[in-house]
Amino acid sequence: MNDMHQKIITIERHIIEQERLYPEATGVFSSLLYDIALCAKIIARETTRAGLVDILGLAGKVNIQGEQQMKLDVFANATIVRMNSYTGRLAVMASEESPDIIAIPEEYQKGRYVLVFDPLDGSSNIDVNISIGTIFGIYRRLTLDGPGTLDDCLQAGKNLIAAGYVIYGSSTDMVYSTGQGVHVFTLDPSVGEFLLSHSNICIPDAPKYYSVNQGYQPYWSHGVREFTRWLQGIGENAYTGALSTRYIGSLVADFHRNLMAGGIFYYPADANRPDGKLRLLYEAAPLAYIAEQAGGYASDGRQSILDIKPGYLHQRTPLFIGNRELVEKAAEFIARYDG
């Protein structure tokens, strides 16, 4: 088709068109998604000029995880909280950067949705100009009215009604799903709009990459080590067409590459982190939702990530995510060798 006749679809238009699939929709949920897109534009603006405005480097604070907060972490968290505190769309929020749930101020109306998010995933890479991202998930509240509660946030991923992420790299892409496929929007900085670049994407059937920090291999279980050898094409009945390894160390960037090209990302439990490293509520579960909408799968090595109900706000989990065949194979190795 001639380029002049190709449809240009903004994220706002796409959200509205998706809303029409639900005759009972009020528009509140659509507005919430667009609020998140606006937050992404603001954060993207700062990431692209970070070195010019003294926003790189440590902020001198430590978050609930015991990690040094970067200045851009603090900015991203504050942007998302401020943008969503007064709209009347949310009952409560939860963030990686906050020790407790984030209440909606008393003076504002409380909505029917819950927003959980990692404001700036991969922030340890900020100062070396490696891609970073924002991850989010949206639930319906469980309580009927009044202020949102911790229980509203502590829901299994299977209850998600939308999830997505933004990757700030050579371009800024926003990827999201509301249960009707996975769609990718690329920010055009010249017009300040996210434009649809990939619609209804699926993880390719033929995987290319496995992504894991092999520096921790000495601490892995026998099953994870054997699974890695299988991916490399080593040993009896090894995977045919051994995969190449690619690892960035930024969850969003590693996941995005494998979503588009095919493969598996894993951050297993190990001797030093028996519960895993990644956070279930606002990292693993939203990405698991995206993976399954794209034909993939995510597990903790034994069960679906989407079936795990968090017991507390910052619960960690092992994570295997990507092509379904590979994730299920990881579980086979873990069951066989680790019991």
C-alpha cells in the first residue's frame, strides 16, 4: 500500500476504538490508560535529556528494596503518583519505590481501579545510557467503596484487566494489552504522540535468544543449570538449533527483545536469592499478562505466575517468561532435577 494511504493511529484513537468493543464502557478505564501514556511522555522527555538537566545519578535515598534510588527513579515515581491521584479513576496505587500502598488523598473521589507499577525498571543502567522502562498493571478494586486497601492491591495476576510497559531506548515504545491482543506504540517526538507501530503481535514460534545473567550460574540449582545447557544445545536430547544468549540487565529491555524476536528470559532463584529477585506484583505479573496475550507463558519454575496471589506488597519471585515451549521445558528440568 502506498505510504500516503496507510492509516495513522494514535494511542488515544486506539484506546477509544478498543473501548467500543465493550458497550457498557463508561470511558473511565480508557482515560486511565491515556493518563499512563501521558506519564510515559513526561518521563521520556526527562530520560532523553537527563544528562543536560542534572537528573542522572543517585538521589541520596534508599527505596523499600534497600536499593539506592536514582534521581530519575524519584522523578518517574512522583510523576505517576501526581498524575493519577486526583482523577477519580483510582482507589489506590502501589509502587516499587513506596514501602506501603499509595492512598488517594481524602479530598479526591475514589475510583474503581487499582494501579500497580514499577516507575523505572533497570534504573541501575541509567548512568550508562542503557534502555530502561516503566511497567504497570491495572486491577478492578475488590472493596466496594471508600479508600482502597492493601487487599485491593494483593491480587493474583489472573485478575489483571490491563497491563503494559514503556521502554525508553533508541525510541520510546509503549506496549499494552487489555485482553484483546498486544499492541506497540512508538512515540513520535516531532508531534508528541504515540503512534501504532505493531498491532496484535505474537511471540515468534521459532525462538532466537535466551536471556539470563550467567554470572550467577554457580549459585543456580541443578535443574536450572541443566536447562541452560539444553538451551545451548549441549547434552543428550538438547534443544535443536541452540539459542544465542543476549542479556542487557534491564528487565523491560530483555523482555521486549524476546517478545519481538522470540526467546526466553529467566531470573531463577539461587543460593543467594532463594525467593528470586523480581517483584511479583508490579514486575512479573504485568509482564506475564503481556506474554500470555502474545501467545507465550510465564512461570516461577513450578506454576503460572498469573496464578500466584501475593502475600505482601513487595514479594519476590523467580521468573521464566517467553516462548511457552521453553518456559514449560524449564519447569520440566526443575521438577526432574530439583524435586
